[in-house]
Amino acid sequence: MPNPSLPRQHGKRQDPRERTKNFDEVAQGLGKEEALLEAQRCLNCKNPKCEAACPVNVKIPEFIALLLKDDLKGAASKIMETSLLPAICGRVCPQENHCQGACVLKEKFGPVSIGLLERYTADAARGAGLLAPPKPAAETGLKIACIGSGPSSLSCAAELRRAGHTVVIFEALHDFGGVLRYGIPSFRLPRAVIPAEVQTVKEMGVKFINDTLAGPSLSIEELLKEYDAVYIGSGAGLPTMADIPGENALGVYSANEFLTRINLMEAYNFPHTATPVRAGKDIIVLGGGNSAMDAARCAARLGPQSVRVVYRRSRDEMPARAEEVENAMEEGVVFDFLTMQKEIMTDENGRVKGLKCLKARLGEPDEKGRRKPVIVEGSDFIIPADTVIVAIGQKPNPVIPRSTPVLKMTAHGTIAQDENGATSIPGVFCGGDIARGGATVLLAMKDGITAAHRINKYLHGKIKDIK
Amino acid sequence: MTKNEIINKTDLSASISEFEIYAPLIARSAKAGQFIILRLGEKGERVPVTLVDWDADKGTIAVIIQAVGKSTADFNAMKKGDKFDTVAGPLGAPVEIKKYGVAAVVGGGVGIAEVYPIARALKQAGNRVISVLGARSKDLLILEERMARMSDAFVITTDDGSHGLKGMVTDAVKSLVRQGEKIDAGFIIGPVPMMKFTAKLMKELGIKPYASLNPIMLDGTGMCGCCRVIVDGKVRFACVDGPMFEASNIDFDNLMLRTGEYKQEEKLALEGLSKDHKCKIGLH
């Protein structure tokens, strides 16, 4: 019998004082016993609100029920009916906004720790050799090229392969995973998890090609000669800078550069690795999103005296996950809310020596309903610093659009789509941040899966036309 | 031949080598002014290198590398038959090749290798091509014959006077103009101070200057923003907006500053693991 009043399991976490000395995973997940206790809390609702709230509609009560029957293999397979990247989803999905936010136990007992259960199921099943990728449908003989190997392209490729198509992924970098690899730090998503999930998709039969620039070296037009459809999931890799004086000083990084040096190139091991990073003693991160939290928390692990986040609104308006803000605070990151950057001050060597800021107060809500910051005139003050990391947003990567002039773009630099997710080139679809302009891993995955269904539909239409 | 394999390697000087690499996808799409990323070893650095030549039929590309740091020294220690782990490209915007009229191509040091494909493309587009090549001394001068073949006029300068005129490329440009050459556009690639002063001179002489910038890069695909340069007062990304920019108003001092950011680390990497290096995260 379900027992929602059992104590909610949160899993062990690395102590904040210890974890700033390493890049190991902070949340350590659930053991078997804890997972089974937590699973007992699920009411197995007839009309599960959690499932409806999940962007990829994971069959949550069903996998939890299988877990309770000690059927690890069945539970993992159940998750993989709708999401082929369970170990990643279980870690980086903002469950509080989706499944756990909708759980009926939320108010009275606290929601079932669905994310931790998903993660446990994926890790334990994989560890025991029970995580079997779904068997693809009969071969269709149709070929699809997926550009990028981030969450959207990876999800799209896996779904298309499940439907029996031949799928090839083209990645521009040397390693697979896209933003999961270069953007998300190992203390949130351990490096071993990404290749493990990629391996599952490979075992389904998806072919992975790295170091290849679709667009410049393999045009979309050429791809369409060899493939029946193309999915562009090339992401939002183009940092937005703050457009303030001093932005090209020594010691100023975009969050992407800082995170890429650390996450992809493992600069924290320099000179054992070849790429260095120069984080100073007093580090300021501009912005209030998840990248800002990732950058601040990476910075906190490089032995600084201080890490401060400068954000122009208040804590309530922060786009970052609440959990990540708490993690950062626990790790000693200080937040300067209602503070606007005005100028990066430099010393005689061209290096950052401080950030000139202005105080702000909250004004009227903007078109998205978030209250706009209003500058308090004459409130200038300086925060001393030797490093500034700009984490205020992303624009879509321009490499494919610029090499594909016929591809219709929006005014925001994203690829234009019709209501079916199709681009202006027949047979070419897109999703994730190249279509959204900077969103979350989960929305990117959702786009990839949705696009796979649309591509299926498109290809079936095409087959009918031929017949 | 397998992908990323070194088909041929020629030493052009003690520290400069030319590589022919099998990379068919890049070979058939490369254009003058573009670059590739090379990487060697699992934890290797991503190093941007300008494309010097390419042969779509053979599927090969050519690059010229000067050993200036750990990674480039490792590259130059490779032999025929060895393979790079990453050969990715072509990256960057191609140089606009059209009929400018009289085009001066100015190469300094290993920049001569980078200016060579531009000289060739300009020549093919019907320009009168005047080449000005500068090096510290005779034994560091590369591609002399190949550049001569692409040039209608040809001047060499060396700092020590061991070959050609003793002096700087700017001296050569001045004397060419004095001799009556009406130059319409200049394409400058070399060390930052050389590009700065050549661009300044050309602007004064009424020649439209273009310079190919070489900031530190990481991914080379627009993703990281490490290669920020200031052109006409605006921040641009050299990897996707350049590397060649109209050079009347480039902040070369800022470029110089930013390219020097990791000098200490470069030294540390070259010297190997220093004894007094203290690992902050307790690896050893």
C-alpha cells in the first residue's frame, strides 16, 4: 500500500565546505533502500498530474510501480518508452517546475522525489547491465541527418532510430553532448553519464560523427541529397555580452568561454590538461540564470577569495532553478540583487580591477510579467574584482544560418518554423535553442522528440507520394 | 589515406613546418581566409590554424605551423603517417575576393603562409597583386617562390638585412607608393604590431586596409566568445565575423593585450609540470 507520510527521501549531498574543493557530483542520489522507501510514497494516481506536467510525458507512476516490484529493468524500459536519456533527465530537469510541482502530495507531505527516482532507476539499471535500449522498429530505409549532439538533436536522433530510420549525428566539436558537455559542470552532471547515454543511443544504431561542421563543410543542400530529412539542433552557442565599457579587458569572460574551458577542456587540471583558465581571487558573475549559477559555482571551486553574483532584479525574478541558487549560496557565493553593471574598471595593465554598479528597484512588470528593474540615479558604487564573467544570455549560433542563405530566419536570429516545426527548406526541421534562442535542456529534449514525430509524419507522407 | 592523416610534412625552417593532411570534406569546401581547428591527444588544446592550400580532388589540405607553445611544438614533432585527433573546419568567413584593382598582400613571419591563399585568389580574380613579405632574417622567410609566382611585383624585407631590403614591411609599402604604385586595397597578416602599423600607414596613404586577426580561440565556432576583438568600436567575434576585418579602425592594442593573457601558462606548459606547482584540488 502506498504510504505518502513516510519521510521524503532527499538523498545524500556533498558537504558545502568539502565540495568546493572538487568537481564531483554534489547530489549523490538514492541507494536502493532509500529508493524503495521513496517509491512507496507514490499514490499511483489514476490520472497522474506528474505525467501530464512532464515535458516528455514520462510514465511516472508506472515506472515507480515497477521499481516497487523490484523490476529494475522494467522500470528503466518504462521511462525509456518516452525519454531515452533518463540519467541526464533525472539530474538536470527542473522537476520542481514539472512533475514534482504537479504531484498531489506536494502541499501536505512534499512531492515524491521523482527526479531522484528516475536517476536511481537509470543508474542502477545501467550499473547492473539491465538498461536495454528499445529495439528499433523494422528498418524503413529512410535516412535522417541530425545536426548537433546536444539534448535536442540527441533526443530527436534516438526517437527517429526507434521508428526504424537510419540516423547520423554530425557534431562540430570533438566530443558529444553539446551544452551538456561544454555548459553543464560535472558537479551537476558527471562526465561519465554523457558518454553512457550516448552509448545507449549508439547501441540503438545511431551513427555519431564528431569534428564535422554541417553547414560550412557539408551544406544543408548536400545533406538533403543523401538524406530524406535533416534536423537542425545546433543550439544557442553565441554569447550575449553586456555592452558596457571595459568588456574586452583582461579577466572578462563570457560564461560560455569560462564554462567551456572548465567543462569541455578540463582547465582545472591544467597543466595536466592543455587548456588553462585564469580565474582570479575576486570573481563577479553577471546574470541570474542557470549559466550564471554554473559559472559562479565553477568559480567557487577554483580557490578564490570571493565570488559574487550581480543581478539586476531580486531573488524572486531569477530565472535560475531555486535549487541551484541555494547550492551557490551554500558554497559561499554572495548575491548582489537589484544591482546593475555599468562599467568594468581596469588597471594600468588592462586587467579588471572592479565593477562599477548602480542600485535598482523593481518597477512595473514587463511583457513577460517580470518586474522591470529601474535604476536609482546617483547610486553608483564599485565592487572590487579581478575577474568578471558575463552570463546574461545566449543567441542562436550563426554558423549554419550564414552558410545556408536560403534558410529563413526570424528577427531574433533563430530559424523560422511553421506550425509543424518545418523550416523554410522542405525536409529540414529544427528545434532546441536554435529555434527558441536560449531555453532549457528539457525543452530542447521535448523539441527533439516532437520533431522526430513530425519528421516521421513528413516521411510517411513522402512515401505515400512516391507510391 | 585515412581522415586526419599527415600525408606529407616539410620543414620550412627550424621551427616552421608545412603539413599536408587528408581531410576531404574540408578540402572541397575551403575558401581563402578560412581556418581549421587542430587538436592532438585526448586532453589536447584546440588550436586555430589558417588554411594555406587545399586540393578537392586529392582530398587534402595544407597548413603551416610555427612552434611557439606546447601544442604547436607537439604538432611539429609529428611525422608523416601520424594523425591529428581533430581537424575541423573550414571555419570563419572567407575573404571577399573580387576585382579591387591593385591589391597589396603583406605577410609577416608565418603570416606569409596565411596571406598566400589570399594572394592566389586575388590573382585569379584578375587583380594586380603586389606582395610585401617580411621576416626577421633570411632563414625565417617562408614561401618565397610560391608567393613570387602569385605576384606581379614582389618585395622582401628582413629586420637584419640578410635578404631583400633591410627594414620593415611599412618601409617597403612606402617606397612602392613613392615609386608610383597606385594600390587600392591591402591585405595584412602577421604579428599584431606589424598589422597595426601597416594598417595605419595604408589608411594614411589612402589604401583600404584589411587585416586577419589572431586572437585566442577555443571552439572556433562562435560558441565561446573568447576571440572578441574591437572593430569600429564594436565587439566582434573573430571566429565567425572574421578573421579578416576592414582595418581602418581596429583596436590592435586590445588585441595584443588579449593574445598575451596566457603567457605564463604557456611557459608553464612548455616547461612541463613545474615542481612548485600546487594543485588546488588535491590531484597530487
